[in-house]
Amino acid sequence: MGRIKIGHKSGAATASASDANSTIKDVARLAGVSIKTVSRVINNEANVTEAMRKKVQDAIRRCDYVPNRSARSLAGRRSFLIGLFYERQNSSYITRIQAGVLAYCRQEGYELLIHPFGRGNESVLPEIEKVVHRSNLDGVILTPYFSEWVQLLDFLDGIKLPYARVTAVRDDLRSPFVSCDDFDAAFRMTKYLIALGHRRIGFIKGHPRHNSATERHAGYVAAMEAEGIAVSPDFVTQGDYSFVSGEAGGRALLDSGAGVTAIFASNDDMAAGALRMAHQRKLVIPDDISIVGFDDADIARKLWPALTTVRQPVRELAAQASALLISSLREDGQEQEKMQRLLPLEIIIRESAGRAP
């Protein structure tokens, strides 16, 4: 468990009450508002317009003002601490999630408790419960698979701890969430490969517990069926979003005898594994076989050839989830339908996909 302190400069001395009052006056003077308005913004109160909030926040940054977080917590009965929970894994996805949440929390004056856990199953729930009860969190941000794990959501609902989710199941409106249309993006990527003349398109599925894996596979199948192309069982293999499973999936597709001319992997790590298997077999990409991925992770630009993929705005997803959570903590009366956001996905064309041989 790691805690990232936000908004404190190393070596800074603790300000006295008179120093803090003097500093908040400077902020008020620079913003052209009252000290009370600055205090409202610092304490994330609802009765401040968004334009005024941004004006005061800009003055706070320019003055390099650090609010007394202990006083804020006592005044508002809050810890100003947000938890970020995710499955323990090494991936650029989690790194970008952390960066997005961290940037927004820093902007809004919250600290961030980052906590990875093991694979989401019943034995993990007691560990999560312990962390929640001993951390005095104001709220939690959940990433897949936790954002889709019903038992965990029921626990958080039961203790009335606010939470926001990244890429949740979109018909589950129990909390604020931000998501993308994985089905549509996979449909469009498959159609792109078909437009290049591919008919025998292999597909490596993501982790079966993740809703994104289900949606991406369904989009692939729908695009194939829309073009009257039968999806042979030999065209589809199971992965789990890891590089190793991409290697296994690529090997299975290349050795299946199905004669696939393209492979669509459900994320870039698995696409990288499939690419390695193709290189091992001395296949020229994309002349002999095309390989595409999903996410536009850092690895997509570092591979050779660079990977055609779907760009998922992961950092923005994280920042938007943070915004929804903090907005709900302010109790500003937003209607429920405004607390779900759908961000666009974009197909990025690079060198790993070409016309069918």
C-alpha cells in the first residue's frame, strides 16, 4: 500500500495561523474575491460557480498557497483522502490511470491513497474492507475488474462510501462512472481490416471477467457477421490481457491451420505477444500477416512495425472519474444522468496492418 502526498512541498515549514490568514488574504486579493469565497473553494463547497472556482484555484496556484489540510478536515468532517483501488498488475494502463487521478486530485486539493490488490475474488474482499475501515477515505475510485465486481459494490453501498468507476457496465447506474464504447471501437477496427481485404481474421479475447473483453469480442463478431463472414472457432482464442497470453494466442492462431491473414488482439500487450510469435516464424508484417491491438499503450509505438490500434483515453478516463467522485462529495445536486460520461475512442493507423496477402 502506498500513499502519495499531494500539494505539500518537501521541506516546507508548517504555517502558523497568522501566516495562513495572511496567505489566504493574498489569494483573495489576487482573485478579486472575498476571503470567504476562497475558503469555500478550498473546502469544495457547492455554492460557488465553476468560473469563480477556477479563478480562485488559479490564484491559489500563482500564490503557491498550501491550505491547512487538518483544519479543513476538522471543519468539514472529511479526510480529503481518495482511494484508488485496482488489481495488482504491471501495465501502462494502471500507470496512466494513476497519472490521471493524481493530477485531478492535486488540482482539487485531495490526497491519494493508491492500493493494488490481488485478483478480484472472494478472498480479496476482506482485505479491501480492512483498508477501507482503517483509512478514513472520503471516497474510492475503482478500475476494472473492481469497477464491475458486484460484491465489492454492494459492500461500498452498504457502508455508504461514495465511489466512482472507470469503464463500468454502462447499464449499471448505481454510482458515477466514465466509460468508452468498446463494442463500437472493436466493430470499426474489424471493419477496417475487412476493408483491407481480410476475411480470415483471428481474435484474441481479453480476460473473461472484464466487461471490456466481452464488448470487444462482441464488436468483432458483429462486424464479421455484418459482412457475411462466418467466425470459425479456429479464429478465436482466449487471452487474459497479458503479453504471455498474447504469445500463446498468436501461436494458437498461427498453428491452427485456419490461414488467418490478420490478428486482432483485445489489448496492445497481447498484440505485442502475437507480433513476437509472427516474427519468430519469419513472417513479414504486414505483408504476410496484419496485427492490430487496442488501448494505444506506450508499447504500441515502440514495437516494430508500430502497432495499428484503438486509442483509449485512459488518463482522461481516470481524471473524469475523479471529477465525478469529487463532484458527488460536494453534494451539488447533480442529476444522476449527468454522473455518467462516455468518452470517444479513435482508431490509430500505423504500420502493422496492410492489405491481405
